[in-house]
Amino acid sequence: MKVKVYSKEGKELEEISLNEKIFNVELNSQLLYDVVNSELAEKRQNTAKVKKRGEVRGGGRKPWRQKGTGRARVGSIRSPLWPGGGKIFGPDTERVYSKKINKKAKRKALFMALSEKARGNNLILLDELKVSSPKTKEMNSILKNQKLDIESVLIAASLYDADLIRAARNLKGKELVEARNLNPLSVLKYKYLLMPKSSLEVIEKTFLK
């Protein structure tokens, strides 16, 4: 599989071959779904909480004696059967939503997502990705030259660059990550994937073992 490489000004410079182990992997929809679903589950904030009968205030004294009143026996006014009592089977902060996915499965799912971007011509490669100053205007100019200024774009930088991060953080519908931190969820979330050639080496070094 081959893809064109562009300059920051949008000029076509060359055409390079992509690593087939990463960018030509057959799609397995179920595996990709399972991995993305697990990543969403890990992001879920477990804040929903209801009080059980042992956590509700009061109810330490038996409301009435066990026998002789003609009423049903009750041990506490905080019984789940009573108004204001504890709740049964309600949400609890102790619940764990994360799902175990093997590292090999996560890696393969990432390769599938990258392969789909390449097959759909939604992978844009630049010869380099640098800004002279941390200005949003400069980063937007680079995207505009690639005709991506109004598109949904994930930018994968080859390494940490504070100026690049500041230049991209205010762009609507754009996100910048380091190539070593790519995951299937972020790749699929955006329509286009923009990265410099150097990011290809980082991906191979990080994920191909």
C-alpha cells in the first residue's frame, strides 16, 4: 500500500510504501468493537451511588414489638420496603466497569483502525510537522493547505512538542496526540488522521514487537 507525502504548504513531494503489518490488516468488526467498547468502559466515571439499608441514617430501634400488635413484624424503619429506606440493587461506586482485553488484541485493533484510514484515503502524511510559534493561526494554516481546516482530524505527532500542542489545542474538531499513544478509539473518532513521516517510525517501534 502506497500513500502520498505532502509538504506543509500542501504540495505533493513523494509517494512511499506503508508497512503492511500495520496498514494492511484485515478488518475484524467484532474484535474492533470489543476493544473500543473496553476503552469507553475504562473512561466511565463511576459516580452513581445509592444508600443501602446499612448506610441510611436512623432505624436503630425496632418500630414496635414483634408480637401482639396485629401488624407485620418489622426490624427497622430503614428496610428497603419502607419509604426512605435503603435501596436494593442500586448503583454503587464499588462496581468496576472495565473489561479485560489482551494486549495483542488491542494492538491488532489499532492496526485495523489505521488500515481502514489508509484504505479510505483518510491518512494524510506530511514530510514534517512543526510550527515556528505556538499560534493557533499557524496550525490552522497547515490544515487549510491540506484542505482539512473544517474537517474532523486526529493529529499524531512523532514526539512531545509544547508549541505544537498549544497551537492545536483550540482548534475545533481536532485533537493532537503523540503517535506512541494512539488507540483505536481516538483513531475511529475522527474522520482524518494527519501525521508526519517520522510518526510511522514511532508507530512501528512502539507497536510492532
